[in-house]
Amino acid sequence: MRRLACFLGLLAVLQGGAHAADRVDAGKRVFARCLNCHEVGPNARNIFGPQLNGVLGRKAGSVPNYSYSAAMKNSRVVWNERNLAAFLRDTDKIIPGNKMRFFGFFSQGQLDDLMVYLRANPVPAVPAAAAAPRK
């Protein structure tokens, strides 16, 4: 009986890990909508929008070498899952006058998966020298 309980506990842990990996993969698929303007990962650069490494916990408008709107630079927003999801739903409601225009129409499930993906991205914010825009 004890072995069965251990086996069932191990099976639950393994299934939980698989579920987490599925959520990260789902978030990566959602992030594909962002790839025209943003990058994440070890070689991420500022393109049309800033790179998003380490975005959760970062002050809005703070990536070096990116030309933010005055509204974004002067906002007091520090990105967390809740306010980033709200921003993606309505960019002007959260930071009026910012220059990001996005009409992705994410469902709540997609936003949740996107946050799992961004949280799982192990790459810290890119240093100033590395964040220079591509030419």
C-alpha cells in the first residue's frame, strides 16, 4: 500500500511538471503574436518594440537604448502579471499616451499562458550595451 501511495505521488508530480511545460509551450505560441515587435531570449534585441527579457518586475520604459514615449518613461508602472495583462487588453487605459498599438484580442487563458512563458524565460534583462537596436 505504501509503495502504491509513493507511486501515485510521483505520478502526480510528473504530470504537474508536464502540465507546466505545456503551459510554457502554450505561452510561447501566444508570444508568437508579439514577435513582429518584441523579442525574448539570450540574443533578444530592441526592434520595433523593446526586448522583453525580465519584463516582469521591471519598471515600464526602462530598457536601455529604446526610444519610449514620454508617457511610458514617466509612468510609475512596474510590470507584474496583472497590470501587463491589463495593458495588453487596453494599452491606453493603463498608460495613456503610450505608443504601443496592439489589437491581439487575447483570451484570459492566453494571457495566463503568456505570463507563464514570460515568467519561465530564464534570461535576465539585457545590459545596456547588448540592448542596442539592430541595424
